[in-house]
Amino acid sequence: MFDKLEKKSLVEQLCERLEEQIRSGVWTVGMRIPKEAELMEQFGVSRNTLREGIRALVHIGLLATRQGDGTFVIAASPLGSVLQKRIGNSSIIEILEVRHALDREAVILACQRRTEDDLQQMEHYSALCLQHTHAGEIEAFVEVDMQLHHTIIAASYNPLLVDLYNHMFERIQMSIMSTTELTTDNDHTGHHNLINAIRQQDEQQAAAIVDDYIHYFKTIMTEGDFKQ
């Protein structure tokens, strides 16, 4: 005998609508959400229902209310909120070890699933990485290098893997770049060999290149005696 499914309450339905505003990018991280009156009209709910819905999203870490300033988006998903807290209590080496696992699986999947558009984007960001390296523009390089990695991971076409990766990547990338100078004597700058392996759908070679650059970054962290 099965219990009857309960109908969703108005607050639960509202929470789903509010979360969709965040997931779809209508409300981005750091953005202040519209005022109560506007949201009440938009979703056709009472002030009490709206406040309950917002409190629920504050509780799971998607929103934060700042007294006298409004309510702001602080995470793109409940998963992101949890991961950010956990990552904040992890060492750089711990994060690198997890990133190693994600990178390795992502490039293997990218070898299987990448499109020509994906490859063109990778080549575009790779060229910009080298350009900023030669110019000694480290901040611009870091930004473009992040875009390159995101493009490679996105080519795995696994939304959960992409979400996990995105929530941990920025912290480790910025930490690594703060400890090293830009160089052009290896493939870690533009990842030309990795992109070529993905183009050739050579899973073994792509995975080996990931092993190499994670080892390279671990060495930097160890020599720099980084704990966080």
C-alpha cells in the first residue's frame, strides 16, 4: 500500500520558481534580487509567502539578507553553497588531488564528445594565454587560462562534473598563479598538447598530460610550503 503523494505547498512552488531565477542566470551571484513588492506581483504571492520562500533559500545558502541593503544571491546552487564551505576548510594539496580526478575524467570525456566549436574555443583561449604570457600580463593570463580550462571541462558534456569543477577551480587557480611566474618553456601555459590530444581523441595521452601538469602544480605548492 503506497501513501498518497502530497501536493506541493505554495511556499515550495515559490522556492522552485526563485531557484529557477538563479539557475537560469536571471539572478546571478552577487546580484541583489528585486524588492518585495515587485516579487509579490511577479509571482502572485502574499508578503508572508514570499518571505517564507526567501528564508528557505537563505537557509540552504543561495541567498543572504543584509540589513538595510537587501537580499543578494551568494551561490548558484545548493551544491555550490555546500562545496564552497567545504573547500574553504581544505588545503591546496587536498583540492589539487580532487581536481586531478575531475580533470582526468573530464578530458577523457572531452576526447569522446568534443565538437569542432569546442576545439575552436580551446584554440582561441590557448592563443590568448600565450599572448598574455609573452606580454607579462599575469592578471589577464589568469582570467583567460580559467576560460580555457572551463571550455575543456565543458566539452565533457557532463553537467554535474562541470558544476563540481566550477565551484573549486577559481580558488586553486588563483593560489597557483600567485606562486609562480609566467613561463613559455612548457605546455602548462597554453595546453597546446592537451588540446591536440583532445582533437585526436587520444584519451590515454590527454590523461597523461593532466597527470603531468597536476604533478607540476603540486610541486609548486610543496616548494612554496602552502597549507591553504
